[in-house]
Amino acid sequence: MFRWHTVISLSCILCIPCSLFSQPETITVVPLSVQLNPDGSPNLPTDHSLALDPSGYRLEFDEQGRPLFKSTAGLPGSGIVNTTAADDNWDAGFSGSLNHIVYGLDISSGQIYCGGYFTLAGGLSANRVAKWDGSDWSNLGNGANSTVLAAAVDGGSLYIGGFMSQAGGTAVNHIARWDGATWHALGNGTNDAVFAITPHDGAIYVGGKFTQAGGVAGTYYIAKWDGTNWSALGSGTDDWVYAITGNGSDLYIGGYFTQCGAVSASHVAKWSGSTWSALGSGTNANSVVRAIACAGSGLYIGGAIQTAGAATVANVARWDGSLWSALGSGVNGTVRGLVFYNGSLYAAGSFSQAGGVPAANIARWNGNIWSALGSGISGSVYALGLSGSDLVAGGDFTSAGGKDSDYIAMWHIPADQVLVDLKLLLQGAMQGVQMSTTLNGFLPLQSPY
């Protein structure tokens, strides 16, 4: 039975019965070019399965309905995106944006808020925090007096955290709020750096390397701000918190810790609003969880991780509510940002491969295989967010997709990235191939219309 997994234009999807959809196994990807006859017809093995990377080709049919794969080199509007063509999805509008590293970002109504180590944004003085409105950069008052590591928007306010002690001339102690015109302190703030900020269930949750927030006992490395007062989550954790995200009424955290209150929780844990609980046996000793993303009842984590529960993983893993699992062969370096969108997980950080294929610091997991986002990003990514259907990355880099992109980049997710199984279509079209052959391929097609 043939299984050809492809991303096609939506107009083509309508021609395919729903029964065609299935989930392929994860296997090694090889270039399509090595399995083609001179006329473009597939020359497939009959004794084993394989996955093909069709970058640089598009699927056509001859007069007999047989599939032929034609090179898209030099063709405008080609149906299949090779690495160079995929770079068209990287936005070219961020040249000269910022003059130093971005560590945190958040997006609200198309407005991108960045925090980091920079002092200029679009040529304007912008002390470590700035806003991009889609066409222009602007500063936020006098900004902050030291590095900003986290940013989060809630309602009409922007919250930033980091090493700073002042924002706009106001004493803020590592965390501050911008109301659109003025900077405000959050009570007495925290006694050390804030690494993560997440609005959740009507409050602001912060994590970091602090051991007190607002002078409140038990606010070890994590705390809650209700708009007026600080409070503890149980008795906190026993080490740094790097990542926080909410899902329903639950709050998930990741970091260096191994204990949450009296509960043993190895680097990842859940807060129900009243109690801490572990997620299985968590991750291995000496690991660190730096990113968390929720997708329905599932939870994804990224960081420097070798095992999660009983599963051997490579820096990224999934929790289904009871068990941990790997995402194929993972990535070969630290993951610092995760975003789940439209059935796919996007991971970014400091790595050169994902699933064994080249992927420069950012990659996509479609539930079955990893793929690169064009030629990727030239340096480490520290923050990842979503603006509509666009990915926004911040970090220590100066190009994305081969285009000048100073410390911030945007990837326009193709609107037609829908996974479709074409096995029945090719089953009738391919001739001379034994029915025991399993052909898996991931084709990132763009609509020519």
C-alpha cells in the first residue's frame, strides 16, 4: 500500500476522501532525486520503506495518469518548495531592526513587543524594550536600565522581567508594567532576575532566580501577582524556573528544579491552583526545561533533555497526560522556544539538525517528521511567538532565510500547509511497483493560484 504524505493546495484536498488520512511512522528522509528515472518517474525499492524529501520538484501526471516529478529550478510559482524557494517565506522587512540580542517577546493584535539587550530599534533610542507595529519601531518611554529577559501582554498592559532595577526612571525591582504611557512597579518586585512571565486565570505568574516576591514567604523562584499583591504557589520550587504556560485551569512550569513544595518533580510540574503535581518522573538529572507549549490535552517541552519518563529523547518531548514520548529523533541542541499552531509544533533554539536533517536553529514537527524552515536562522533563538499565522523569532542572529534580519525575524507560515495522504491516488497511478512498497514523503507544496 502506498502512502504519499504531501502538503497541497486546499483546492486539491477537496478531491481526496477523508478515509485517506493516516499517521505515518517516522523514518529516515532521503532526497527524491536519487529515486527518479531520467524521465522523472519514480524508481522505488520493493523491499523496504523509505521517506523522500521532494524539495525542488513538483508532481505532474502524464497522459496515462502516471506520476512524474519535474524540477522546479527556474520556474516561477512552482508547486513544491525547495530550500531556497522556502526562504521566500522569511520576511525581508527586519533589516536594521535592532542592535543587539532579543531574549523575550510577545504579540498582541499584530503589535510585537521585544525585550533584550538592545539600545536601538529602527534607529530610535530604545533601552532594552521596543514595539513593532508592522511598519515602524517605537520606544516605550525611557525603557529599562538593564537586560530584559521576558515580555508578556495582558489586556492593555505589557509586563517585562529581567535584571533591571528601573523602568522609565521608576524603581521596579526586576519586573515592571507598561500601560501604554507610563511604567509601573509591581509592588516591591522580586529580589533577583525574572526569566518568565505568563498571564493566566486573571493573574500574572512569574518565574526566575528570585527567592522572594514582594517580601512574601514561600515565593521561591515562582510567584503570582493579582494586580495588587504578591502570593506564593504553595512553598514554591527548589531552583530556577525558566518557562511557564497555562492550559485551562492548570499552570505548567519548567526549569532546573527537582522539587515543588513537598512534591518531587524533576524539571517540569503542574500547579492546579492549590497543589503541585509531577508529570510522571519528569526529565533526567542535570537536564533543564526552557520552553513549554500546550496543544489540547498534550504538553510539549524543550530544553537540554536526554530522557523524559522512560523515553529517550533529544531535547524535546511530549506528555500525553500519562506518558512521555519522543518526537522522532528530536534536535541536536538546546530548545528555547516552542509554538504549536495548526497541528504542527515549531521549535527554536541552538541546533543544526532536526530529525537528522539540516535545520538551522528552527524547525517544524508535523506529528510524524521534522522539516526545516527554509535555510533557517543564522544564530541562536531565545524567544518564539505567533502573530496570526506568522512565527516571530528573537535572539542572537543577523539573518533569516539568507535575508538581513537583525535579532528578530518573521516566518510566514504557508496557508496551504495541510497534511494529506495520497496513497490511493498513487496506488492506481504507479506501475511496476509491488504493493508491499511503502513510500512516505513530505512535500511542502504551495498553491500556484
